[in-house]
Amino acid sequence: MSDFQVRVAPEPGRVVVHVAGVCDLRHREELTVALTGAADASPLVVVDLAAVEFLDSSGLHALVTAHRAARRRSGNVYVVGAVGSVASVLRMTGILRLLQPPASVGSVVAPCSDAV
């Protein structure tokens, strides 16, 4: 899958944003709008990156922008499901540490892993 897709799924008490494909500069605005919109709609946003094949600085920027928007409203954005190079990029940049869910959230979602 190389096409970029983002799907926002409201759930009780949170919004889950499912991201798939290649997340690069071409899709930064679409991802930023989806993530900040989710942060406006709910105090808890879970970003599922399990189907993301590639994430560059544009995607990282969108995640941090959403995090800041959520924090202004006393909310949280967490990333889950990232694997392989996507998890590695999140870890190397410190964004995984910033957006890693606590145990209370992580118990209902898959954590990020370097495993492919």
C-alpha cells in the first residue's frame, strides 16, 4: 500500500485516527487537519500507525502539532501500532517518548515496536 489514507473514528471517550500508506510532504496538510480536528473533538486521541509504511518529518510535524493543540485543551494525543522504520523514526526523534500512551490507555491499544 503506497496511497495515503487517514480515517477518523470517534469512539466512546476518545477518537482513533487510523493512518495508512506513505506519510510525506504531499499529505502533511491532510494529516494535520485530521489530527487537530480529532484533538478539538476529544480530549483523548489515539493515532494508529500500524499501516504506515513511511513517515518523514512532515508526518512528525503533524503529530507534534496535534499534540500541542491537544495539550492547550488539557487533552492528549498518543501514537500506537508503529512498527519497523516508522517506530524507529519515532523513537530516534523522541516523539515516541512524547506520545507513548500510559498503561491505562496502552492496555486497550497495541504499543509501537521496532519489529517488522
